[in-house]
Amino acid sequence: MAVAGTRVFNLAAVLVGVGHAIFTVPLSKQDVPVVRNGRTILHKTAYFGDIFVGHPEPQAFKVVFDTGSGHFILPSADCGGESCLLHKRYNRSLSSTAVDINWNGNPPKSLRPKKRDRVAIDYGTGSVTGSFVEEVVCVGEPTRADVVLKNSEHCMQVRLITAEEMTDNPFKEFEFDGVLGLGLDALAVHPGFHFLSQMGGGRQTNNPDRDTSKVFGVYLPKGDEKGEITFGGHNPARVEGELQWSPVVKAELGYWLLSVTKVWVGDDELDFCADGTCTAIADTGTSVMGVPKVGLAQFHAATSRPLPANAPAGTDCRTVPGKPIVFELEGGVQLRLDAMDYTRRAAKAVDGAVDGDGQREKCIASLLPVSMEPLGPKPFMFGEPLFLKYYAAFDASQKRIGFAKPVRASEDAQVV
């Protein structure tokens, strides 16, 4: 076991060039139904892949690759809460490459829990609290003890947070063990914890147009397909035509934030974004589409439609025709969500006094109200619905996101 502050060996030197090679990690999907009054109204989903931590005997974990956060977090063996006990926990004593560190990368003065630096990270409805470790991490497949680490392009030395406390919501209900944050560097507690920079070995380049070490591509599956995340560039075999790029704005905030210039619902252009203040976070860790809280009522009104009177009980509202929503981003990129992409499964009983037809069931959009003032007064959130429609390439070097129609194993695949 390594002594705090003492490196067994320095992997940073032998892993120079990590990120040049493209490699792909398969993604599995888990659905968690949200039930109200005995009816499933929607599903919360998570897409996760394999990572391996430590050497010479790598510990296997399933992690969500989350563009909406900035840290790599795993449950610690020191965590005794139920949300930790239900998952694989990282045991740093089993690894010869584990190094205890403080938030700034320096060795702690003491390994006593109350003397070490700790951090609390919020995740929407939940949070984690933990300490810091530097460790060997392999993405997608393990490196065996008989393989020289410098020949394994998917392994690197990274800083991670080992969680000693994890809230039940949302971690207890999902199968994944941890979260691998793929936000921009400003989201990390310290630049040394930014995963994409560590993948590039801290390498700087004078030609960012050719630097793909900080590029990754996301493909989410439909039906029984496997999804994937590709590092070191995007997977051209998954892209139909050319990627259409839109620049990230306010990159200093750390989010994959885009400027939304126009919005249509059906054939009607809304004046909601006419003042130029609309933005959108591209967040692979969110199950639904988010709209600005100040515009929630307007978007519900524009997208809801009555459930047909002759519809059988339990009709899936996603099959009821409705208007598409089209977003135009800076750079002229247009992204379209059809009614089946954004609609909640179950109809909702609403007061129809506005249109004079009394109370009836209507099909409504599954929308998350968003209010994050630093991002602007009107922030949207592009989550799973959009990534099911488009392949997305995230370029942290040039601060941009590219979108394209995905090439699927079967164009007949349906969302379930």
C-alpha cells in the first residue's frame, strides 16, 4: 500500500499521448419507472459503462458519463450508508497506485478523516461528500498486470473523489456505482480534477483544430441497442453526413452551454427567445427535456393536446400526434424533437375551463422547469430526448458541440 504523498511510479510520464487513439465504451441502459396513482407516467433513465480502477488488480465499476458535472466520483469502502452498500465500493488499500491527496493535489498532512480535505458535491436531487485520491483508471476495459501501462491508450492517472456519504436519492435506485463528470474544467474543484484534461495527459497544443484528445462522442440507443461513448474523437461510423457545430457560450461557467436563437412549436415561431437570452445546457445525465421555469406554462400550452375520446384506457400519449419543437442554435444548427420524443407516457387530467370543455385528459410534454441564473434568465436543458435523436460530439479544446443524425443498427428501433 502506498504511503500518502509517495508515488509508487509516475504514470503521467509514460502515458503521454493518451487521447490520440480513438476507443469506444459500450453503454447499458436502466429504466426506473416513475409511478403516480398506480400509473407509470414516465421513466427516469441512466446510461452507464465500465471503468476499472487501481493496479495490479483493477476494481471494476459502472459509471454514468455525465456532461453536466465535473468530477469523477466513486463510493468509498469507508461509506456504510445503504446507497453505498448497494454498489461496488472503491477500496484504496487494494491498489499499489493509490495516493491520498488534498483538493489541490498535495499530500494531506494527516490521513485522519477529520484532518483531511473533504468536498460536498450536489447532483440535482442528491449529493455526495468525500475525500480525494489519485489513482490509475482504465476506461472501458482493464489493464492486466502483465500489460505495460504505456501501451494501453485507455488508461491514465487521474484524481477522483471517493464518496463517504451518498444520498439515497438518486443513487440508491440506480444500478451504476459512480459518476464520471465530463463537464468543462471550470466545474471541477481544481483543474487537476478535470477528467478530459487528464485524458490528454495535460498536453498543450498549438493546433487545437487537430487535437482530438479532448473530444468525445455520445450515441444513445433505442430499443435493445447498445449505446456508446467514444473518446479521442467521435465515431464517424455513427454519423450520417457531416457534424453541424455550435459554439459553447460562457465556457468559464464549466457547462456545455449553447446559445438558442429561435424556437418553433409546429409552424409557429415563439417570441420567447427573441431577446437573445435563451441558452441550453447539453446534459447527458438528464432524463427529460428542461425548459426555462419562466416559460413552462407557455410550452405546456403550446404542446399539450387532448387525448382522443375513443382512445382505449392506458393509451401511450407518445403515439398521439402533436407538434414538433425545433430549436435553432448559434451557427444555424437546428434540432427537432417530435411529439413522441418529448411527450409524457400517461395522460393527465387537467382543468379545461380555458377552452370550455370541462375537465378532460390531455397528453402533455414531460418538461423539467429550469432556473439557473448564472446561465441566463432562460436556460433550456437538452437531455436524453435530444441525445436519442442526434449523435453529439463534444469538443473541449475548441469549446463546441457537433450534432448529426445517427446511424443506427436498425432504423425501426423504437424507444421503450
